[in-house]
Amino acid sequence: MAEYREVQSFPIAPRLTQNPKPHVNDSTYKSDHAASLKNPDEFWGKLAREMLSWDVPFRTVRAGGFENGDVAWFPEGQLNASYNCVDRWAYKNPDKVAIIYEADEPGNHEEVTYGQLLVQVSQLANALKKMGVKKGDSVIIYLPMCPQAIVSLLACARIGAVHSVVFAGFSSDSLRDRTVDCEARVVITTDEGKRGGRTIATKSIVDAALKECPKVEHVIVVKRTGNESVQLQKGRDQWWGDVCSRERAFCPPVPVNSEDPLFILYTSGSTGKPKGVVHSTAGYLLGTALTVKHVFDVHENDKFACMADVGWITGHSYICYGPLMNGVTTLVFESTPVYPTASRYWDVVDKHKITQFYTAPTSIRLLRRLGEEHVNKADLSSLRVIGSVGEPINPEAWEWYNKHVGREQCAIVDTYWQTETGSIIITPLPGATKTKPGSATNPFWGIDPVLLDPQTGKEVTGNEVEGVLAIRNPWPSMARTVFNDHQRYLETYLHPYRGYYFTGDGAARDKDGYIWIKGRVDDVLNVSGHRLSTAEIESALISHPGVAEAAVVAMPDETTGQAICAYVTMKGDYDGATDDSLTKELVLVIRKNIGPFATPKRIIVAPDLPKTRSGKIMRRILRKIASNEGDQLGDVSSLADPSIVDKIKELTAKK
Ligand code: PRX
């Protein structure tokens, strides 16, 4: 625990001691957190009435529990997510800007007001209805970052349809699998995408995927680049503009039950098959609304910039739902932190006078490496709160963020959460928490985190201890099931340690009770904040005709946090490519099966893999070798062939 002991602690940031006054201070945080655990019905009932608009009020606050995985919040209530995110603000102040769209090319930006957003959401919702989409039906959204992505999410929600966004970096195979799994009949995409000056052939990826999705009847295509070579398939595809312009500019929102699903989002687990994580409506909206308000200390005229992609949970919760639930302005950013230069983020903050900025440690590390001059020249005085998410942030990156972006004036929030938690669960609060670089600090309201001994499952109490991180009690925005596989939900999250939600992360609690997230304890990798399963990459590799076995492990990387290191053995009779061209083939296989973001940093062709006598691959040994800790392997004499270890070390050392 020595590494957690002596770090510097940072007081409340100067800008949070001025106007506007932060919503929470140290004593209100503590008393509200205690109340949220002691009287959850009273605590959450009050907030749900205050923060959500209901068509039918709820009577019960909480029902069910972890044992059967039948958690339900506000069960008799009915509401509509798009009404809550759009109509409420559009009626009050239609000219307020809801979305700032900052396009890939600097200088191109558009604003969408709440009034315009209501019209756009209504028109698409009406069009979807005409295509036969009904309450409970799934719609696949395969869109890069554009305002239409937000409109699509909300249009689905308006008619009670369930959106399932597939990150536009996924390959056609991944898109196909997700489209088939959630039984979608409609897909929304663009002709092409633009990112970092490059063009992404989204429509042709959709076309390839849909060859094997017989249920899909309609494709709506947003015209982004206008490339004339992009073809529409007659009878199936229509331009977004044509589809929407025919429709009436108002669509009545359909009230849904609090527990009706709002969306499915596929995420990687410890098996090869991604899970369709299902979020419900009321609890999710409450969690995202509340965390935007308090974790980012958002006030009425704020402009919130979350630089994630809408294809991941961070984009769902902190580009779309959370900011719009608070009626503030949200940024949709199409580009990258380094396009056209490494000052792009800061130019955007400066240009739009962004007040909250939220990104991942991998971007912070990249920008830190590229030099201070890019950030120092921008006027960042509008910022109050800057956040980090997705992976542990190393203290050096935290301090750089604080000094050069926050200028030692802003609150830094290292926010810990997951696709499954729906919203932030462990985090500092800007006006309340003294921060320590590298620690996500304290639980948000309603969260009762515990550390468990991984072997015995017993709670590890006291401070200066480590264990696996679990949550003792249900909270409103937690995922309710895995689509069409409730058993998997139970087995993954609720049954490993009975009575708790299991996060899959290891964590430590320091002498002050602060929580430090240490990373996954399962077979999930975190590359640039993107979540990948080793099994998924391994099964892609094995689909190559020459590959006999594959084992994928994480290796540390200065920029991306973790990188992928793949070990493969070839079939005895394989006499195909040489090592070099084989590596290229294997990269292609992964890009086709998953997507470019899953490309391994190293692929090592080995004569064999370290295995037990019963034939189990010892990934632990490979992990150590890939992490340059090959001298800490301990006793390997029980392996079927101990001599393989040295051979693999040698191959790994060779660049
Ligand atoms: O390992 C944790 C890491 O990201 C995982 C969740 O990934 P995903 O579902 O893709 O959601 C990412 C965005 C919420 C977690 O199990 N993680 C997330 N935030 C942090 C983190 N690790 C350390 N510190 C964080 N702040």
C-alpha cells in the first residue's frame, strides 16, 4: 500500500469557491450519502419526483434485489425519456442551444436549439413509426459523431423503441452479430464518416453486415459527405433528409413504464460473445441527470463537453442523456484530439467557452507527450470542472491535466463507472472532495462499495486494504439484464459474490478511506479506454485457417494504458505465409471480426504455449512475459513443457 500513502492531496479548486456556488459541499455530501444508504426510499423518491417529469407517478421506490436480479425502481411510474430531455426545455426556452456540433474540419460548427431538436426528434420518431417500429422494438444505430446520432437515440425513446448503438469503429461482422442478436428491423447510418481527416465507409460496412441480417427492412442514411458513389438499395434504404422532411414536426411522446428498456449496449465480457447490457428508463435517467448535475457541478448556462463517442456508454450518459436531462448545452465532437493539430481540444474549449470537459486518460497522456505549447496558448478560463474516465489515470497525467488544462483553478474528477453501472459510481464531487491524483476517491450517493477477498468472498474491512470491488446495494441506474440472457447477467454480476454486485475490478482503500481502482481482475482488456475481451480477440485469431491456438494478454503501454499482445501457434501442416505476412493477415482477421481498434500491438508466433499438464494455457505466465516481468514467473516446473517459457521470452524480447 506504500504507493497510496504519501501522495499530495489537493483542496477544493479555486474556481469552485466562487460563483456559481457548487451544489454540494463536504458536509452535504457526507450527510446526503449517509441518508441515501439509510433511507433509500425517501432519498431516491424525492429526487425522482424533483428531477424527472412523470406521466404517471410511482408509488413504490424500490423493489426486488440482487438475489433474483429483479431490481426495479419506481415500478408503477410512467414517463418518456425524450420528453424529459427535450420537450421540458423546448417549451421553456426554445432558442437555448441543446447541441453544438463541432465537425471534423475546424471552422465548421452548427448549433441545434432545443426547439429545433424537438422538431427533428419528432420527425424521425414519426418516420420510424411509419416503418412499423413499435414500443419495445430494437433499432440499430451505426452512426459516427453527428447531431443525428443524438436525434436518433431520442427519437427511439420517444416512441418507446429500444436503441442499440454500435460504435462506428466496429467491423461489419460485429455489426451483423449485434443486429441479429437484438432482432432489429431498422438501421440508421451515414453515407460516410469523417474523423481526423479520414473518411470512414460506414454505409458499405452496413451493406456488408446486412447481407446476413434478413430481418432488417429499412436503412435510414444520413448524408454526411455526399459522396455520389454511395448507393441506396431500392426498397430498403432512404436518405434521412427525405424520410424526415415528409413527417409532421410533432410526435406525441409515448409514456413507458419506469422499468421498460431504454437501450441495449453491447459490451465485452470474459467470453467471446459480447453481452447486450440492458438499461431501463427511469433509473438510468435519474442516475445520469444527477451525476451530471453534481459530479460536474452543472449550472443552467453551462456548456458540457464530453469527448467520448456516442457508441460507448460514456457517450450515451454524458453526451446525450445526462446533459440534456439538465437542459444544458452538450457538445458533439466529430474529430480527434490531434486533428488538425494537438491543440484541437483546447481550441474547441476556447471557441465555445466550454465549462465542463470530460475525456479519457489515454488522450491526456497523448497530449502531454505532444507538448505543452499546444495547450498553453488557448484561453481555458471558461472551464470549471474537468473529468477523466475509462481507466486508471496515472498521477503524472492527472497533474499535467490539473496544471495545463485546469490551470490549477478547476476541479478534477476521476470518475469510475462501467457500461453496466449506467452512471458514475465512485468520484470526487467538485465542491466537496479533496482529491488525490490517481484515486477515484468516494462513492456517489446511493453507492455502498465494499472490497471482498477474492478467495473467501468475505468483506475486507478497515483501511489500507485491497480486494475486488463490489457494491452492496442496488442503485437506480444499474443495468437490469443481459438481452435475452438473464442467466448470464446473474452469473456475471450478481452470483459471483452473493448479495453483491461484482464489478470485475480490483481496488484498494487507503488510510483516508479513499478508493483506488486497480484495473480488471477478469479477462477484460482496457485499450485506450476501450473495453475488449481477450476471448473475443482469441476467437478472431483462431478463425484464421492456419492458427492452431491463440492466447491474448495485456501489456502495459505508455499512451493507451494497456495494449494487446497476442501469442499464436500454427497448425502443423500450415505452410502459408512467413511470419511477417502472417502478422498482416492476422491483423486483417481481427479488423474484420472486431474492428481496427482491437489491433494487437504485438503478434508473436510461438512454437507452443505454456500449458499445464492437463492442457490449460497459462495466460498468467504470458501476461508476465509480455509485461517485461519474465524474471518473476516463480516455479514453472509443473508446466507440460517448461522449456517453452524461455523460447517465448526470447521471441517476446525480439522486436
Ligand atoms: O476497469 C474499469 C475501467 O473501465 C471499465 C468499464 O469499462 P466500460 O464499461 O467500457 O466503461 C467505460 C466508461 C465508464 C471498468 O470496469 N474504468 C472506468 N473508469 C475508470 C476505470 N478504471 C479506473 N479509473 C476510472 N476512473
